[in-house]
Amino acid sequence: MVLVKICGLMRPEDIFAVNQVDADFAGFVFAPSRHQVSLEKALALKELLKPEIKTVGVFVNESVDEMLAIYHAGAIDIAQLHGKSTPTEISQLKQAGLGVIQVFERQTVDTTSPADYLMVDSGKGSGQLLDLTRIPHLNRSLILAGGLTPQNVSRAIQIVRPDIVDVSSGVETNGHKDAQKINQFVKNAKEEVYYENIK
């Protein structure tokens, strides 16, 4: 079963949409971007989120101390690391109890990373789809991100066979999360694997 992460949540309406479809992960962006939220906002939104949905904090070259402060405040379960992250930094986060996603943007995936999950992405919020045929099949927990939409997620899963798919702008209308698109994305992602499993 492919799991689904909806990222870039900013409003109570976004949380309600994610709760409605039982997404597996909810992403809060702490790095500078149009989706950026403060710690206070993330905590308020998490209060509305179903407790079984794991929260992911998105960071770009943030210090270990800053990420752990957000974790200890109760805002996130997992840190998603864009930019440069050393194995030592990743290990420090994990030792504190924080899950770690290491992101590889348009580059070779380092399968020796100590992170819990490896993500392939076309760039922070670029909305561009990767060349899916060039993504290696790994014996690691792989997250596929970048340019996914309700229309292409089924095909992307067929080609890449990721463990998790991640979407943000692909489920938006006029810059805001669209509950209908979120519903369709999750439905298409989950149904794709269901049909594969019963063949």
C-alpha cells in the first residue's frame, strides 16, 4: 500500500481535507517559501489533525538545534531535510527520537544515508515532474515528490514503485489546497496499488 503525504498545509481547511481522506503524513513548511508557517501556526494546525497522521517539518539547511526545538515543542514527528545534511546531523536527529527524510533533488540518491526515508524530488516546490524512468529502484523506503497531480500519480506509482508519494502544489487551485483534488489524489494513489496487489 502506497502511503500519501500532503505537504504545505497552512489553513484549518487544509487540515480538515487531509483528515477527511485519512492521509498518512501532513507536511508543515518551516523553510522560507509561500507555504511557510511559524511554529505557533504549526502547533495550532496540529491540534486539528487526526492523531494517527504523522507530521513532517520541511527544512532547508536548518541547524540541528532549531529542528529539535520544533520537534520538542510537539509540532513534528519527522524532519524533511533539503540542502546539505551530514550523516552526523541525521544521526543526531534520530537519536533524539525524530524521524528523518533526506531529500535528493535531481541527483543520485545516496543509499548509504542513515535517514529513515529517502526522497527524490525535482526541486523545492518546482511543480516539475522528474524523468520517472531514471529513478532507481531501491531496497530502502523511497518517497516520490515533485510535479505529482491527481492525473499522473497512478502512472508515477506504476513506474517508480515508491513507498510514499508526496504532493503540495499539485492539489491546489489558485494557490490554496483544494479538498476535491486532495481526495482525488489520495484515491488514485491508493487504488493503483490495490489493483496491482489483486492481479
